[in-house]
Amino acid sequence: MELKNLANLFEYAKTAEKRTLVAVNAVDVHSLEAIAEAVRLGMVSAVVTGNPEQIRSQCKKLRIDEQFLRIVPAETEEEAARLGTQLVKETPGSILMKGLISSDKFMRAILNKEVALVPKGGVLSHVSVIDNPNYHKLLIVSDVAIIPYPTVVQKIAMTQYLKQMALNLGISRPKIALIAPTEQVLPSLVSCTDAVEVMKAAENGQFDPAIVFGPMALDVAIDPESAKIKNITSEVAGDADCLLFPNIDAGNVFYKTNTKLCGADQAAVVMGAAVPVVLSSRGDSIQTKLNSIVLAALLSK
């Protein structure tokens, strides 16, 4: 069954087993409200690291029964992150979530070699699922939050994550566009030359059963009329499921344009670690955090 929109994410996720959510320093209202709703829906059980007094105070404000979660005391953000990563490592079928903690401290804890959540030489990448009312299906995009200027090796890993996410959402032959300003291979544009290298991996069957094409301008990837005018005949043209952006500049602007100007709904996880990771921004809505928790629960093994 292919997931058509994020409104159906919760029904789709009911096919997955209940998971354990470990939220690092979730002492803020938005995180706790999203966690409480995920628990109420039966998607997860919850463990929260952080200051117990702050957590209980926020639960009281929200009229949430604190008994719905297990509180693991931590005095600092660093301790909360350390305890959280240890817990997910020890708990089968768990997912990790960023609460009110700086991203650099959170990521440092995930990358800690002693915890070993990331395999040696592994690549972490942020993958977003965007439900834009102006597009005919979901868009899966990367990377908008973690890798500033990915290498070809990283782009190959990121393409694999896009494929994996699409397959998990029921898309049997994901169409992946390697985004650049143009379909021409211009030596002066890294986005174009890198796309050629990623295409070599695609031609060797590395991303099967996905269909990969690039370099490809954004309009050609998502607009059939633009593809027709430019005479681009790839199956990906005008019907992309996934967009691989050349760098965080392009990806982040696309993401925020969708959410702030287009009214798009979204969910996102970090892939490449031993467990799915919810890396929510402080500016993300409660619904976005909840969507991301449910998506992570769906991906968890």
C-alpha cells in the first residue's frame, strides 16, 4: 500500500509494532505535547531525559498525566543526550528524538564512538517527507539539515536513503531526481558533475528498483509541462517521488518555502544511524513533531 499523503500516515503506521521513544531533554511544551499524543495514539511508549521538575511542570501546564512517560533525570543537556543515546542502544525497537537541546550537542552524542549508533564510515542524512497541496503526491527530499556540501560518496548514500524511505512508504519504483540548475552537464557546476557520478552508480544497478535521473532542474522534476517543453523524456521528469538536492543551501530553502509559503505538511527523520532519529527544529509545529515521531516508529526495526 502506497502512502498518498501524511494525513494517512497514522493509519499506515498502525501496521508497525509499538516502539519505545527516547526523547532527549524534552522539557519543552511542543515536544511533550507531541510525545503525549503519540503515546495516546498507541504508536509509542515514552522515555524522557532531562530535569524532572521542568518536565513535571510542563506536563501540569498541558494537563498531561506525567505517568504516561518514564522520566530519566539529567542535570545538563550533555547528560540528557548521553543517557538518551545509551537507552536507545540498549532498547530494541526504539527511536531517538531531539527535545530542547542544541543540534550540535545532540549530534555529538549520536556520533559518540563509545555508543556506536553510527557504523564506521557511516553517513547521517536528514530525509523529509513533504505533503504539498500543489503537488500530486508526496515528495521525499534530502538533505535540508545536516550535510552542508555533500561529496559524491555522501550523495550516493543519500540517494540510497531516499530510495529506502520511498520503499518503506509503499512506492515500489521510486523516481529520484538529482537536482541541479540545468540538465546540461556544465563543468563549472558541482551539482551537475556530481550528478554524473551518481548516475554511474545508478547505471550499475546500485539503486534498483529506483529510477534515478540527473542532473535535472527542479521545474523539470516536478512539472510535466516543463519537461515536455525542454524535451526531457525520463520517467522521472514531471513525476519525481524524491529530490536529491546538491547542497543544504538549496535543500533548506526548498523545505522552508514549502512549509512557510505553501502550507505543506511534513515529517522528517535522520537516517544512517542504528535507530531512526527525530531531529525537530524549535520552529517546527506540534503536528510536524508528531508526524516525525510516527514516521520514525514506522521505520524502526
